[in-house]
Amino acid sequence: MLLCVLAGAIHSALLAQDIKSISRSDSCMIAAQLAYTNHQADSVKSLCRQAIEFNPQNDAAYYMLAKVALVEMNLEEAEKNLTAAVGIDSSNYYYLATLGALYMQNSDTPAAIKLFEKLVEMFPSRSEPYLSLINLYVPRGMQDKALALADKLEQKTGPNEAAVMTRFRIYSSQGKDEQAVQALIDADNKMPNPEYEAYIADIYAGGGKDSLALVWYNKALEMESDYVPAIYGKMQTYRRQKNYGMYLIYLKSFLGNRDADAGIKKAHLEEAMKNPVFYQQYREGMADCLMALAKANPADSSAAITSAIYLSRSGETQKAGKVLSDILEYYPEDPYLRGNMLSFLYSAQNWERLETFVDSSMALFPDQAPDLFQFKGIAQYNLNKYDEAIATFLSQEKAVRKQKDTSLLLQIYSLVGDMYHSKKEDKTAFKYYDKALKLNPKDPGVLNNYAWYLATGNPGKMPREKDLQKAVRMAKDAVENSSGEYHYLDTYGWVLFLSGDKEQAKKYLQQAVAYGGADDCGILTRYADVLASLREFDLAVIYYKKALLKAAESGDQEQVDKITARLEALPQNKTD
């Protein structure tokens, strides 16, 4: 009797000890869960190991250790702990599913297939194991098994989109388009779905059956009016049919849809805009589409810049400016966006806005002043604010010298020289041209302008012989150090004419007209003057009339009067 009592006491003590150990193990796991939530991996591992020491059968501790190992990409450790957890509780879905996913990650396909087949049997109402198993079957040519599994999935869970799409993709990969379409049609009849309908339409479109394609795209859009695949498919169908009115309607809808992929939008625009005839013919419609792109994601800077670029390219500069202004409200201090806005304002010749925008940009980025001041100076120059422009350029002279940027310094001196000439202060202008030529004696732009102003600085008066010969040398150097720009040819031809070399003047002015000067009223007039001086009156009449037409088109009445006077001064019988 005493022995029985003693044995019972020992059993009760051991049972109490077990309960106490399990309780301590569970307390460790509560702390481990909190540490896991706070991303304290070392604490999690330490607490889980303590939990296992207190209770070697604590499967949750092994599972949590496996999760930490997966985060740390220690796959071997993860598999070891998952196997331990499954060994303790082989009926836990999450342990098994995580182990199966790990097998897939380790490319242990046989083990993964075996485990997911087991999960399908154990949990026939859960769709995830079916899908994982289908994804293992299909790439390995086990299509029959995948199709059978899809049927089984629908038997257990009812109509299932994953099962439908499995059939569709398998039939499509086998080139069985009719069966693929029929699988979707059957599924759509049971449970209408815009995804099925868009796929059906895509197949019909790919087979050249545009009318049927449009029917199914319309069905998808009736169910979901902003369903992107259907909008895109319908847009492409109208484009193929060259029904550009309808194409633009759906292009606008596609570009304005926030869910549509930004990369696809950009790629499609690039393709559409390759045809200049198209976007010029449908300029207003394209502008509306581009504005829709910008409005769809008002804080998307890449969409804004894409829209602005294409709007500018199609001549919609005001709309392009609005798009950039709108995006700058979201990112007023973004240097990339401000750089794009500066370039846009410059190309659009919006000088007033450019001047003020540079000021705000320089206030935000004072370190970039040496780069930004040029925009401000050019804006002021084009606004005829010569004194302010000169001050702007020269304000950076010391900084540019310090940087030893001779090309920028040359540009400063050249532009300042141009502005002093505009102020009719040629003596100072020439001083800055000389400074520029000390930096680069062969700069064609400076040589050309210097030569032109020397030769023509006093309208109605011949230049001094000394200045004229200097102008001839400079104009010649400009031509020889350039790539045949017609402005340089024009200057050289004219100073040759003023120096008395009419034949050479004719040669270079003829080249100036041929290489791009045919739309320049001044060049045409000078060429006609040279021809008239050589008594080539027939040709002179032709070029005076061309010049007269250009002057009239520009509305320059003063030039019209001057050219008309030249024509009338020719021998009368040559002007008929």
C-alpha cells in the first residue's frame, strides 16, 4: 500500500513538472511572437530554443525558427526546422504548405509534387494546393494531370477561375484555339467574367476576326467599363482597321486609366508618334489623349514628362507647359523636373516665364547658379533687356574663370558682344569679341558675327578699308572652321561683295541659298543684289521676287518696300 501511494506521488510530481515545463515553453513562445513582430530575429531564435528545451514537442517553436531562417535565406536550416515541426504535427496545413513551397524554391520538384498531392488529398476544399500542383505539372509536360486536377478542383469548390484559366492556357499552349475559346465560353456562360471575355476577344482578334473580337470586348466592358485589357484590345482593333476616330476615343480611355501599365502606355505612344502624318492630322485628338495621360496620375512625374514631350513635338506648347506646371506643384524642388521645365520654356521661347523660373530655381539651388544663369541671360536678351542680360552674364564671369570652363567663358563674351552691338555700342562689342577670340581664335560663331558687324555696322555707309579687310579674313576663317552653315556663307559672300570681289561673292551667296538660305529674305535679297551688280538681270529678278514673297509672308512692309524699289530700279524690260 505504501508503495502504491509512493508511486502515485511520484507520477503526480512528474505530471506537475511536465505541466510547468509546457507552461514555460508557451510563455517563451508568446515572447518570441512579440519579438518576431518587431523583427528581432536573434531574440526570436533564442526564445524558440528555450521553448524547445522546456518542451521538445513544441512544434510551433520549430515552425517559427523555420520562418526566421526563410527570411534570412538559410534554406537548409528552414527545411530542418519545418521537417521537425511536421514530424510532431503532420496534420498542420501551414507546416506542410510551407515545406512544399520550400521544396519548390530548392527545385526539389519530386518532393514538392509528392507533398502537394498529399495536401490535395488531406485538404480537398482548399484551392491553394491544387494551384501549386498545377503550376508544377504544366511546365513539366504533365498537362493531362493538370486538366484532371482542374476538374477535381471545380468538383470540390464549384466554378473556379483558376481551373478555367488552367484549361485555357493548356489548350492554347497545345495550339488548340477552338478548345481554348470554348473552355472560356463555357465558363462565361456559367459565370460571366470580363477576363474570360477579353481573352476570347484577343483570340478572335489574333485570328483576324475583328467583328467577333469587338463583340466580346464590348461584353467585357459592359461588365466592367474600365477593364484595361478590353479597352486596350478594342483600341488596337480600331487602329488595325484604321478607324482613327474610334481609335483615339479608346486611346484616351487607355492612357487615362490609372490601372494601365505605365510602360505599355509609353511604348504605345512611341509607336503611334513615329508617324508624323498621323499625329499632325489628328493633332487635337492626340493632345486630348496626352492630357488624359497626365491627369490619370497627377503625381506621376514620368507620365507628365512623357506627355509634355509629345505635346511639344506636336506643337501644343501651351498644353505641354500646363502639364509641367501641374507636376511641379507636387514636386516644386525636384531638380530633374525643373530642368525639364527650363528646357521646355527655352524651346517654347517663353522668355518672360523663363526669366522668373530661373530666379526661383537659383533660389532653390544656389550651387547650380553657374549652370542656370545662362537661361536667365538669354531670356533677358530676347526680351531686349540688354543691360540686365549683360549684368547676368558678367555676374558669373569670375566663377566660370575659377572653374576654368573656357567654352562657357567664350560663350559669355560672345553673347555680351552681341548685346552691346544690339545697344549700338560696337566699340565695346568688339572688345568682348576680342576676349572671346583670345580663348579660341577659330570660333566660327564669334568670327562670323564680328565680321558682319565690322562690315555692316554703319547702314548706308561703306566700312573703312582696314575694317573691311579684317572682316573678309574673319568671315573666311568662319567658313573654313565650320561645316558649311549658310549664315557663315552669307556673311563671307557679302563682305566679299563689299570689298569688290563680285564673282567670289556670287559663288558664296549662291551656296548660302542652296544650303538653307532659300527661306531667308535677307540672303535672297543680297544674292539678287550681287546678281544685279553683275548685270545678270534675269536671275536677279527671280531672286528679288523670291525675297519679296518671303517679306510679304512675314508681314515686313519695310522690306517689301525696299525690295520693290530694287526691282523697279532694274532695267524696265527685265521686270516683266
